Amino acid sequence: MQDLTTGSLVRHLFATAGFMLFTMIFQTLYFLADLYWMGRLGKEAVAAVGVAGNFTFVVLALTQMLGVGTTTLVSHAVGRKDPDGARRIFNQAQSLSLLAGALFLVIGLAVTPAYSRAFAADEATAALVRQFLWWFIPAMALQFALIAVSSALRGLGDFKPGMIAGSSSVVLNMALAPVLIFGWGTGVAMGVAGAGAASVVAVAVAVTWLYFYAERPGSILRLRRDEMVPDAGTWKRLLGIGLPAGVEFGLIAVYMGVVYVLSQPFGAAAQAGFGIGQRVGQAAFMPVVALGFAVAPVAGQNFGAGRGDRVRATFRTAAQLALSGMAMLVLIFQLFPAAMIRVFSTDPAVVAVGEEYLRIVSWNYMAAGLVFVMSSMFQAMGNTRPSLVTSVIRIIIVAVPSILLSRLPDFRLTWVWYLTVVSVFLQMTIGLWLLRREFRLRLDGMPVAPMAQTSGA
């Protein structure tokens, strides 16, 4: 357990973000390697994995409901110096994760046929979507348990085990994927299904290791059956904090779904181009995502300890780091968008769509980085509703006009990309106003820590 309520905030943010970024780099390498192998199978395979990948955001939405609430409540307990309370939250999160994972597995497999038909551009792509999801959905179901453990550890300020489990599982996944996809050494080529099968094995190994870690001698997060008995009050607290954050990620799935439906008339090449562009942008965005994951426990522990000035200082420091990093990313994507797409596909139509997507959407990256930091600040203070409000506004601004414009005979996908940029800047503006209000309501009156503890020195 690490005390984040004293010492340099810059050091805490870099240390905790560094662990997360290390894991996310491996995760990013897995996503890009997976995309690379799919590119060897053709644009239909790339499009299929992109369409199926929308399920990932559904899982992110559901696991965020669990993970955000767990990190927040555990960090508050740590800030209050209440290890027994942190352990009880941990055990309740485990029982909730087991139920949620089982329900997702059953429902996900049941809707796979209808989902593939609804979003794929053609029947060949739809068949590949089904092949991938039959294996990938069980892997995603295991994510619930993985998130329940790693989120509790983040609340403690203990990022190392999550880093080890995440990076090791990604390495295993990357090693298994081409073997199963192409049948290297086995003679049994599974195609796109092989990528999903590799994910099942890798996530199962990571979950098993994390549970063993939680049971190590001296751990305050030890599993206790009596504390895993579902408690309605604790589940309500977990989901009350996590639900708005989960819906935020669910809205990303809505956005992705809208784009894939609108891109159907443009064929598999358009869906593949968008899928590659979105994955490349998502991969490049990992540093600010890691920073956001660091913000929640750092600000959360200080909020639990009543250190309002350090909560504010955490936001200022993280915002500066996010803006500077995203400015460099915008420059790269303006200069070399096509080169990034060609790594995964040389099909001219695919490259054209992906290049346009990256060149236009990258203009919102600085605003999006600030939005992500603000979302983590709301999580740290235990009120994620403001983030939900701004996310709903953003999706409405993109989805409604896009659907209406798609009825025009000269409709182009670039119109959706421009609407995306406008919506994120509006989300940032409203979010900043709401965060200032939240600071005033929740932090005014808290004691001021000594300057040496609040500064980044």
C-alpha cells in the first residue's frame, strides 16, 4: 500500500502512470500486432475484427462500472487509514465481477449472430465477425475478474502486479496469435478465430496470477468468502460511482456502432480504414490514458484524506502533462497519417479512409486528453455524473446530425469526422465548467497542506 497524500504530486503521477503506461505499451503492441496479422488475411478480416472490436467498448463500459467504483472506494478507505474497509470493498467487487462476467458471457454469445449481420458490410465479413467473437467473448468475460482485482490494487497505489499480469498476458497473446491464426508448427490454421483463442488463454493466465497475488501473505486484499456474500448496500455504492463512467464508455460503443452502420454503403474497405485509423489513434493515446489512471488514485487518496489543495494541484499538473503530450501527437498525425495506415494495409481505398480519419480527428486530441483527465478527477471525488452528462452531449452532437446527413445523396464519412472534432471541444468546455463547480462544492473548506507537500518539487 502506497501513501499518495504526501510528497511530490509530479513524482506520484509519473510513478503510477509509468506502471500503467508500461502495461499499455504492451497492450498497444498486441492490438497493433493483431491488426497486422489480420491485414495479411485481407481487408474483410481487418473489417471483421474492427466490427467485432466494438464489443470491446461494451466490455469497457461494463467493467468501468465495476472498476471505477472499486478504485474510488478503496482509495478513499486508504486515505482514511481503514484497511478493513478496503478489504471489504475488494471482496464485494469480486462477487459482483463473477456475476457480471457470467451474464456477459451468456448474453454476448446469444447476440453474436444478430450483431454480425447488423454491422458488417457484407456476408463474408459477417461470417468472420462470428468466427472471431465465438472465441473473443469468453476472453472478454474474464476481463471482469481481471478488472476487479487490478482496480482494487490501483486504489492502494499498487500498480506493479497489474503491470506484470498485463504485460505478461500480452506477450503470451502476441506469441500465440500467429501460431493459431496461420497454424505455424501445428498445421491447423484457425484464421481470425485464432486471434480470439489466443486472447482466452492469455487473459485466463493473467487472472489466475492476480488472484494468487491477492492471496499472498500480508496482503490486505485477501479473499474472504464471508465478505464476498453480496451486500446490496456496497454494490449500490460501487455501481453508483461506476455507472456514469461505464455509460461513458458505452457511448463510445454507440459512436462506433453509428460509424460502422453509416459506413456499410461504402464497403469493407471503408470499415477497414476506419478500424485501422481508430486503432492507431487509440494506441497513440495510451500515454494520456495511463496518466488518467494515475490521476484517480492520487486525487482519490487525497480527497479521502481531506487534502483539497492537493486534489486541485493534481488536476493542474495532470492537465499540463496531457496537453503537452497531445500537442506532439497532433503534429505527428498531421504529418504522417498515411504512413501509419500502410503498416497494416496497402489497399489504396483502405489507406485513403484511414488517412482522412487520422488527419481530421487528430485535431481534437488535445481537448480529448483534457477530457480524460477531468473524467478521472470526477472519479476521484466519487461523482462521475458530470462526465456522463458531457459524454451524452458529445454523442448526440455526432450521432443525430450524422444520421440525418447520411440520407443525403452526396453524404461523405468525413462529415462524421468533422462533427467528432466539434463535439469533443464542446465536451471539454462544458466539462471544465462542471469541474470548477465540483471543486467549489466538494473541496472548499478542506484544510490546506504545506506547500512543500503540494508542489511538484
